[in-house]
Amino acid sequence: MDGQHTEVAGLPARRLAWGTVADLLGKNRGTALEDAIEPAMQRAVLPPQDAALARAIAATTFRHLGVIRHALHQRLAKGLPEDQPGLVALLATGAAQILYLNVQDHAAVDLAVRLAKAEPGLQHLAGLANAVLRRIVRERDEIRREGDAEPLRLNTPDWLARRWIAAYGEETARAIAAANARGAGLDLTLRPGAALPDGLEGRRLPGSLSLRLDDARTAVPDLPGFAEGAWWVQDAAAAFPAHLLAVRPGERAVDLCAAPGGKTAQLAAAGAEVLAVDRSAPRLRRLEANLARLGLTAEVRAVDALALPEDRPFDAVLLDAPCSATGTVRRHPDVPWAKGEGDLTRLVALQRRLLDKAARLTRPGGRLVYCTCSLEPEEGEHQAEAFLSCHPDFARRPIAPEEVGDAGLVTAAGDLRTLPSHWPEEGAAADLRGRGGLDGFYAVRLERRPA
């Protein structure tokens, strides 16, 4: 809106989604979608409905980006011009709406054409956009069938597909890709001892840590029990590592790389004296707000974990290390397109330094849980073996199946390994897709030998 006239309904949302996707495919490649779209929405001052639509279009575009690119490439005489991120984003966001969102086809096409006509560099391509997107409308069923049949080949970057096949076998890799394409529901970690709020409909998941909501469409602050601090949002797999640390009331615990704070809340709710550490002050402000809502306390420090003093080791140390996050694609569909195989070398080196630091912060007789939300063995199983070979004063403390409610989540070595394809929603109707699955997590529990 420019103060002189009212824009066509839905156009601001499409413009924001298109601009965000174009940035992430172009000059800001590697930036997380959430980090890009939040400030963009604040600058645009969109009403809630438009903001939700913009977020849905951008996320859906990335969730199905491989299928969409393949479809567009086949329907363009010269193929998809990857060196023109503005055009690719315009066509991709339009196709995402037609193929996967409940919007009017004519609105998706018309508004994409309007965006093209308003952009100097794309004005001459408005006719092309119109023709291609109308063809997507006509051939929607064929495109979706092909995408559903081949999510690993069509919707997963080659570098990731190759790695998952090598680590888990082709059948499991296909199941992971299919789970990522379906997305995720909403899981809540219930505060220990809190009654299930009236009107909160869901089902307990194995391990009794989490409640998976039957309907995730209600805004989180409007859900029963939010204001009372009865629960916090946390994927069921992400709830396991702090649970495995098994802190006791009065123990001193540190949560390294703590934001956004679900694990800190678990430790504090168990009665531990918690120090929450993270380099990001803005993310820690969100953590503090969540703790205040929950009525929990923790000492919070915005500092690099590597710089923490080591004069008072802790009874319990939790290291949820920075990683490639390839286990979180169900919730963060931009991850496969923002990361590359080359990122692993840097991340693995950082994880090793943080693990060595975590070891020094663990008192003799204390426990250390190392975890990552990655499917890559270099960031999980290989890190654990390398650590144990270099730290003879530590021993693995194997996880029992009953601790996580499912023997299938425990490796032969006794570590936690969850996959997006675990706990599928078998036979779910189309409108219930996404209720199954877990984020991909690895966790090892270690104990420092007494002095």
C-alpha cells in the first residue's frame, strides 16, 4: 500500500514470499529462511493473515523445491535459468501455491504475473510466467504423482541423497525423504506434574515425554495451557537428550548452545540449578521469555561456550552442538538448499572443540550428553567414537530402550538415533499427513570416571 491506493488482496504476501525466496536462492544463499523472513515481515508490517500466507508460500516452496524445479525445467524451452534467482523464485512460489497450497489457481497465476510486471528486470517475462504457471495448473496431478513417487531423487539435493543412502540404505533414505516432504505436526513437552489442560487434544508419544497435537492449526499462544506455563513447544526427538541426562534436584547443570531453550526448561523443571549459555543474545531473550512464562529459573549468559570458566565443573553437561541440521528438514525445509557438503568440515571441527570443552566442564563422576539434530554420522556416531578414543577418563553410559520408549531408537552401541521416518502415521489420510515422524537426532550419554 503506497497511501494512494489499495493493493490487490494477497499481493503483499506474495511479494514478500517471492522476495525472500529470491534472496535465499541468490545473494543470501546459506541464510536460514526463518532468519530472512522474520525481519522482512516486520519491515512490511503485514496483517497476521498475510504474514501467515507469506510464510506458508516460502516454506512450501522450499519443502518441494526439487520437484518444483524439475517441473519448471521440463516446461521451459531453454530449461530453468538458475542464474536468474528472481525469475526462478517467481515461478517457484507460483508453482508451490498451485501444487501444494489451498489457494485459488487464478490468484496464484494472476498475482505472479502482476509481480513480474511491477519488477523492471522481469516485466518482459510476464507472458512467460503466465504461460508456464497455467501449464502447471493443467498438469498438476501428473507433477504431484511424480514428486510423491520419487522424493529422494527429485526433492533431495544429490549430496544429501548420496550420504543418506550410504549411511542408512536406499529404502530408509527414501522413507526419510518422504517424511521430509510431508512436514511435521506440533509436539509439546508437558511440564512434569502439570495436568493436561482441558481442551488440549493430542496423544502421548512413546517415552511419555511429549504430546503430539491432533490439530496444529491453532496459534500456539491460543492453545489451552499456554498462559499457565503447562508446556512448551519441542519436537519429541529434541526432548530426549535432556531427559537422558537425568538431572536430580539441586544438581548443577549447564546447557551449552542453549537457545531456543526447550532443553533448558527440561533441566530447570527437573529441579536442577541451570546455567544456560548461547552466543546469540536475541535468541536468549526468547529463552528468558519462555522461562518466565513457565515459571522456571536459570542463569542465562550470552557468551561463547568455549570461553566459559572451568573452575567449577558441573554435575551434568548438555551439549546440543551446532550442526548441519539435516535432521530437521521436516520443520526447516530450506536446510537442504542452504547447506552444502563442504559445510561439514567446519562444523565437525567446531563440534570437536566444543566436546573437548564440555569434557573439561564435567566433574569427575558427572554426566555429559552430546547431541546434534543431524543425520550425518560425522556429526554423531563418528564424533562419539573419536571423543572416547581421546578421553579415557570418560565411558559411554548406554541408553536403555525403556528410557525412550522404543528399542528402534537405540543403536547397537547404546546411543540414541532418531530418523524422520520413525513413528510414521501409517495409513493417514491426506489431511492428516505430518502427524507422524520425528526430527533426526543423535545423542550419546557419557560419564566421567570418578577421580
